[in-house]
Amino acid sequence: MPDPFHFDLVSPERLLMSEDVEEVIVPGSDGQFTVFIGHAPFMTTLKPGVLRVTRSGKEDRIFIRRGFADVSAGGLTVLAEQAIPLAELDANVIAQHIREAEEDAANAKDEAAKVAATLTLNQLKEVQAEIGR
């Protein structure tokens, strides 16, 4: 088992997690990445997806929607616009987000907006698939 490092998960509503963990898999906007102790420092934005946190050999899955991840010598901090443990996530909430993303894609004024909305839509569909697991 890898050595633990400190991890904080913060949303506007509350501090969801602040503890030592072995591994965190983060849905970064440039791709998914895994953080272990001693990871090189960097900061990135997040895409909608499932954050996977391993602590004491147990994995927690948390839906996050947008935000930032900051990896430093002190550990990992994720500031998420929205963060809901997958076990608490209502499938209807994701379905509503998907409908909104479909409307955004259909109403896009230009190609860049359509690409961005389609990307968000695909990411939300991935989360919807995770709920069923």
C-alpha cells in the first residue's frame, strides 16, 4: 500500500473530505491523472467526472463538476464547483444536467460553443454510466 498524503476536497457548500489518503484519480480537463505521495506540483482545471479516492484500501467515488486541482508538496486540494458522493447522487440530477448540455449544444451560436457543450455532454454521460456500476 502506498504511503499516505493529505487530501482536501472542498465545494461551495462544505468541506467534504480532509484526511490522509493513498491515491486520488482526478478528472482533469486535459485528461484523467492519478496523484500519489510525492507527485510533482502543478495546478489544473477539472472536467465533470468521477473523482476516485483510495484510503485504507477502500475507494470512494465522488461526482465533481468543474473546479481546480492543486498538487503541492503538502498534498492535493480539489476545489469543486459541485461535489456529491456517487452513493448520494440522484440519477435524475445527472439526467437534468444532460438535458441542459443537450440544449446548450443545440443552441450553440458558434462551433467553439458547440464543441464545448458536446464535450460536457459526453462527460456527463460517462458519469451517468458510473452511477449504474
